[in-house]
Amino acid sequence: MVLNFANPFSVNIFVQTSSDHLKLFKEGIHRAKLIREDLKGALIEQDFKKIKGLNRSYIDMAKEVIRQGEYFLDKSNNFKLGLKVAITVENFKAFLSTVSRKRKDDPRK
């Protein structure tokens, strides 16, 4: 949904196609890769504040990749591409469930 700021009471609904969601899905994967590269550098430098921020950014990006991937799967009829997207979405979900499980087991909480 896109708000029209010229008239705050009018709302324009922009419907995204499956190709739009695929583009956003791929962009999210690319950004997640860049965050991982930055995280490697921060680990080498042992910049713990930066590591914490990058971890949070990576988790947020993983959630966005999952969301866009699921939107794509809802709108697409392409089986081969849908299978690749579904596998990637499931891998990100598995990663997030592992992260949340580790947080619950963390004795420092």
C-alpha cells in the first residue's frame, strides 16, 4: 500500500507481481551476503558493537527474504523457480529457528 502524501486521506494500492517479489527476494539474498561479508570483517577486528548490529541486520534481512519468497510462491506458477525459492526460504527459516533456540538456551539471559 502506498500513501499519497499530497492528499493524506487518499490511499493508492500498488499490487506487486510475482516478478516484483522475485526481484525483492534476490535483492534480499544479495544484501544478506553483503552483511555476512561485513560480519566476517567485524569478527576479525573484534568490534563487538558492530557484530551485534550486523547480527540484528542479518536476522531482519533473513525475515524479509522469507516474506518476499513466500509472496513470490503465492503468486507464481513457475515450478522450477518456485522450488528453488521454497528451498531457500526453508533454509532461512531453519537458520532463524536455530538462532532463536540458541537464545532461549543462553544462560546469560
